[in-house]
Amino acid sequence: MHIMEGFLPSPWWQIWWIVSAPFVVYGMYRLKGLIRENREVLPLLAVSGAFVFVLSSLKLPSVTGSSSHPTGTGLAAILFGPAITAVLSVIVLLYQALFLAHGGLSTLGANVFSMGIAGPTLGYAIYRFGLGARLPPYLTVFAAAAIADLTTYCVTAGQLALAFPAASGGYLVSFSAFLTVFAFTQVPLAIIEGAITALIFKYILQVRSDIVVRLRVIPDAVAKRLREEAS
């Protein structure tokens, strides 16, 4: 969920801006270096950004009258790491806030942290762990994308609970309530997003495995084996 404009009170929206800013600045530094060293990644960057935009724009009504949506950040995190994914998320979230009334400017810091930093970071960690443990690559991609999606919603629930603790029970009661709001729709959405991300990763590996290997997303030997299995 994108937290809508004006929903977070002071000082919480300011706090999330401050927390998110260093990650985005570092991501811009990493992105600049990546493009300078290898301009061939630009089409793949564009695809990753478009994937985040399209999936995170698909708002679906939940059973509580609110909305849920995929995030699309798992793919970018796997390909480019969480820092660059944070920059892509800022671009997407800013456009959605300005032109689609999805999210907001004051809540941009909170939305960037949940969707562009926390989710991608854990998704990236899951992917690297699975790769190091030699788990099936596509299963690892699926898990990374699905967990990145679910992490975003858990963090959003935590952000809302901090800003609006329950009168009786405080933060934990509020956190549980916000999680429940999205659980019915978000769990299946995360599973679907994981499957779609795995399919797109498979396609990218088949058509431009050279870039994926150069980015150290996957070892060359594994990429060759997967291409041979697909042919």
C-alpha cells in the first residue's frame, strides 16, 4: 500500500524522509557508477523501472475496502541491488504521486522506505543466500520477489502503527490490525508477483545472459546450464 498524501502526522512523515534520504543518495552514486562503467545496462534498467511502475500501479480492492498491489521491486533488487532499486522506486513513486494520485509527496519518504528500501533489501538478501546455497535459481528468484513484496507491507503496517498506536494495546495491537487489513489480498499477490518475476528473469537470462553474468547476478556456469535446459 502507498500511504496517501497527508495521512501521516508530524513528525512521522519527516522522520521517514530523513531515514530514506541516505539510501537514495547512495543509490544515485551507485547508479551513476554503473552507467559510467557499462551503458549496456540502460535497457535493463528501463525494463526494471517499468516493471516496478506497472505492478505497483495495479491497485486491487481488499476485503476491508482498502487496496493492495504488487510492488515489482524484487526484480530490480536481484539485478541491480537494493541501493539502485531505491532510486528507481523514488522515480516511480514520485510519478504516481504527481499524476496518478497514488501515494503522496509528504509520505514519499515512508513509501520509499517500505517499497524501495526495506522490501528490496530483504529480497536481495534472500536471493544471494539462495544463490550461495545453490538452491534452484528460479525458485530463489520467486522467493526473493515474494518476500520483498510481503516485507513492504509489513513495514508499511509498522509505519502506520507507529503513527497511530491503538488506544488500548498500543503499537502491537495497531500493527496487528494494519497487517490484517491487507493479509487476504497481499499474500496471493505476493505469490503471483514471485511467479511473474521468475518468468521474466528466465526470459532475460535467455536473451541477455551476458549482461546478467557481467552484473554478477548469476555465475556464468549456472547461466549456461539454465539456457541449455530451456533449449
